[in-house]
Amino acid sequence: MSKIRIRFFAGIADIASPKTSAGIAWARMSSSSEFVHTASDVIQVSSHTGHALILKKNGEVWGTGGNIYGPLSHHGYGDKAVSWGKIFEGASRIASGSSHSAAIRNDGSLWSWGRNLGLEPKLILEKVDAVATSSSSTIALIEGALWQWDRGKKPIRVMACE
């Protein structure tokens, strides 16, 4: 497997002469052709509505961005995480919804956290082969069957796949 490096486009803040108002410093962003090295050894990336997750080769899940409802667990909870932080371990796949996230561990267990779930990852299902998330729901593939549920609700088997 080849080494994957993730880089994000970055703006540059003009902080030489920041303006202040009510004790808050304001700086103007200007575009730049420079990229910022973000992470190494990444095998999967997932993002949704203001936050992003990366899965590293060692099974660590890292995240950054908006975290009002907890899709990044405790990392930057309440506003936004302005740096990358480790939020889960032992994962083999990840998915991010608008305000919740999910990870499949190497043993096939599916864990989720965020809005209507809490900041601590919760075990949702076992023997999961794949997972996908949307704004408010999650689907999982288990032994050829699709399961679906809304955040914080009980999973329901919706169809068998052939």
C-alpha cells in the first residue's frame, strides 16, 4: 500500500496590523497557493457540514472542525476544534454525518457518537461490514442485510441485499 499524505488548502492571515473591536482581534485572510501538511499514514477521510475525520493506519480516528453537537466527541466540544485531535481508537472504517460520527472497529463492532448519542462512543451493532452516515441517519451492512436508523434511535433491518 502506498503512503497517503493529506493536505488542505490554507489562507494566510494578515496579522501584522490586526484590527480590534470589543477586545477581539480581527485579521484579514488572503488566498495562498501554499498547502499545509495535515497528517501522514491516513487510509480514509470523511467529512460533513464543517467537520472532518481521518482514519490512520494504526486505527486512530482524528477530527477537526465544528463540534457543537459532538461529532468530534470531547475534542473541541461546544464550538469548534481548531486543531486535529484523537477521538477514537481501534477503527478500520469511519463515517461522518452532519452532527454525528461512526466508526467500525477491527472486530466488526460499530460505534457512534454526537447529537442524540452523547460525547462518549456508544456500541450500536456487531458484525458490521460497512457504514454510511447522512445528516441525521446511519445505514450499515451486516451479513448481506441493510440496517438503518436515525441518530439515537434503534437500528432496524430494512432489506436483504443479494
